[in-house]
Amino acid sequence: MSLVVQKYGGSSVADAEKIKNVARRVAKAKDDGNDIVVVVSAMGDTTDELVGLAYQMSEQPGARELDVLLSTGEIVSSTLLAIALGDMGYKAISLSGAQAGIRTDTAHSRARILGIDPKRLLRELKQGKIVIVAGFQGVTEEMDTTTLGRGGSDTTAVALAAGLKADRCEIFTDVEGIYTADPHLAPEAHSLPEIGYEEMLELATYGARVMHPRAVELGEIFSIPIRVASSFSDNPGTMIHGGMSMEARNKVTGIAHDMDVAKITVVGVPDRPGIASSIFQPLAKAGISVDTIVQNASIENVTDLTFTVAKGELKKAMKVVKPIAEGIGARQCASDSRLGKVSIIGTGMQNTPGFAARMFQALSEEGINIQLITTSEIRITCIIDEASIGEAVRALHTAFELEQAE
């Protein structure tokens, strides 16, 4: 008998009929002889609606109370699923994150899981029950409810799989698996039968929205195989796991893109020790995450420093950086919010020449100008005009022959 953790996203439980469909899928997995733990997201747009209600009450709702409010969305969907399974004749129980033993730190709205106490889960499973856990939430040592931030239900599912030493984790969503590119932009994109943790982490970090990077990281750390599939079909989806052969896959695996990119350039920065620290430490204290950083070569002890942030953080970042730029004697502080990034990703790129040249050539042939470039061992990312993202994704998908299914 296998222990399987399944997770169903908001689109999979958006209304009563879809919850019943999930119940049938869960029941089939149980009938196949598995012990089942199910993690569910809030129904459809419930979380956004709850946020809207909170801001009707206050321009600045307290972080603690907001977390308590938002956690109720997953409570609703988990209890409804338990009711549906009960009506089908299955023993099922719904648990909040706290009841499921999910312990977190105290960072409201972006809490990190510190540990899982599986005693209650194991006890319910031993009694033959299907256990349904409200995703996206946990509890502090002081028993305050916290939420885990974007992708929190994915993280909940993988963390529970690790804590329970499950045989696998299955993430059900509204797409057929992990695609070679966004099929809305590249119609010839197709789902991959399998992908390694390292490649999936890069895809998730640089724009693929199917899984959250934190969940992929947990899967890799605890060696939990993760299957990503659709809750609306029987397509086997994509298996994320370790042990992929780099030598056998000497190619690009997928194309990721992200439209949430803004650029700040501090022009005429004195080139002396401590200048970068004087800019980036205040940004960090303000809770602003910086992505790509490029510093030009110094000419007469003066250089330009460029970095990217999320578009929603641009105004806040400029308020931090402008006075610093003036204080260090920089000539100008400029910004651009009309950018996006496109990345090619694949372990086959490691220690193999030619991928960068091929990428740059494909973009050049489409007349797409590259503003910034950043790389890792298995990724090359170009910052370009946001209006060219779709064209870039299609060009790269063709250039690296990703339309050819394996």
C-alpha cells in the first residue's frame, strides 16, 4: 500500500461540481489501495475576494487578522470535499493546517514551514480515513494562524509528503503538466513526461507558474517524486524527480518567461568599496527583492549600476534608491517598467558551448534587442522589451527544436 499526498488547486475546486469531480478522483485513488492525504486550495477567486473585503474594512488591515481571514478559504474547500466524500460512502476528515501539525515561523503572509508533526495525520490514516488538509496555512508556537504566501498549497503538499515519508506527491491543476513553454504563447509547446528537480526549479523561479519554487526545493531536499497533472483529464502529466541523465539530454528542456520585470539604473556611480552595499542593504531592509544586477566597467572611477525588481516594487524601490544616489554623488537614477525576461533552461547546457550564441542569434533574427543578460550553469536569461516576449518565446522554442516531442 502506497501513501500518496494529492493537492488540488483553486481552479480544480472552484464550484460544487468541480469539488464532486475531485471527490471522485480521490475516491478512485483510495480504491486503488492507497492511503490518501489531500491538500486543497481555496475555491476559485475566494482568496482575492477575502483580500478585497479586508481592504473595505481598513486601508491597512493587520497582518495577523488578515492571515486568519485568508485561511478560511481553504477551510471551506477542505470541509466541502470531506462532505462530498462522506456522501459517497468514504470515511473522510478535514483538518486545518494547525490540526494537521504544520508549524511555521511568525512571518504573517509569507510564513516558512519549520516542521510537521504527523501524529494526528497518521492516527486518522490508520483508521482508514481520507485526510483532507487546508493548504496555504500553518500555526506558530503561540498558536497564531499564518499563511504561506503565493504557492503555499503546493508547499503544504510537498512538506506533508516529506513529513509523512509519502511515496509520492501529486499536484493537480488545470494544465496537463509541465510544458516546454507557455502554450498560450507557443502553440507547438507540449507537456514533458519527466523533468529533473534542478531544471524545474529554474523554470519555476524564472516564470513557469505551474509550481512554486519553494515546493520544488522541498521535493529535491527530501527526494519526493512530484507528479504534475490535470484534474480534468487522465493525462499522466509530468514527473519531477532526481536522477535525470545530463549526458543523455544534451539540449534545452524548456522556455520560461516573466512579464513582472522593472529596471532601475543608477548612472555615474563613484567606483569605490561599499557603494553597492549602500544601495542594496536599504533595499533589503525595505523588503524589496532584487533580481538581475549588472555593473558596467569603471571609466575614470565612475560606473553605472543596473538591477531589476518586480514591477509592483518599482515605486517603493525608487523612493529608497533616489536619496541614496544623490547622497553618493551619482548623476541620475532612471527606471523602466516595460520589460520582461525570457529564459532557456536545461541541464544539457552545462559545460556545452553554443547555447548562448544560438539564443542571441534567434532573438536577433526577430529584431529583439537584449537589455540585460544573466546566467546560471543550466540557464540563460535575457531582459527584453515586454512587447517582444511572445515573439521571443516562439522564436526560441523553434530555434531549440522543442516542438519535437520526446
